[in-house]
Amino acid sequence: MNKHFIKNIDFSKPIEMESLVDYQEGRVVSRTLAQGKPLSVTLFAFDKGEEISSHSSSGDAMVYILDGEAKITIGDKDFIVKKGETIVMPANVPHALLATERFKMLLTVVFSLG
């Protein structure tokens, strides 16, 4: 039996990534695809106005916007990131996300193995 490292997604089948997580009114919805020491991969859907408040992570976090638009704050700088764009939030730097409109993102966090 093979051990799978990726979960909550069909194997050996083409899938539109943004279809794996649905918008819900007044909520942030997430779907974890991988979680472990070196790497975390999670899909999110944010309703307009929803946010994740300022926090920091011990890993580098890369956001890829699948749909919509978000204001992402890294340190003291704000960025508007739109569908098809990506931004990296460095480890140990405070960051926050705000849905300026509904948006979906793929979040990949890479952690040090040392």
C-alpha cells in the first residue's frame, strides 16, 4: 500500500484547483492538501471583507491568487494581489490578508528542516 503525502484531492485526474474550495457568506473556508515538517499546502476561499489578522510564520509563505483580489500586508507595506499573481511573505515577518473582494488562494509554506 502506498502512503500518500497529499490529501483531500483526487489522484491521477485533472482538476481545476479553484473548484476544490467554495465561497461561503461571511466566512474563510480552507482545505488542507498537505501538512508536514517541510511543507504545508492549503486552499482558501475568502468572502469579501473577511481577513486573517497580522501574524508571522516560521516558514516562507507563497500565495497564489486563483480568483478575485486581496490586500496583503507584509511588514508595513500593502500590496493588491489579483487572480494569476503570486507574492511571497518571508518567514518571521508579520503579514495579514484582507479580501477586498471575494478571493481564492493557494498557500504554500516552506519550513526549514534544520
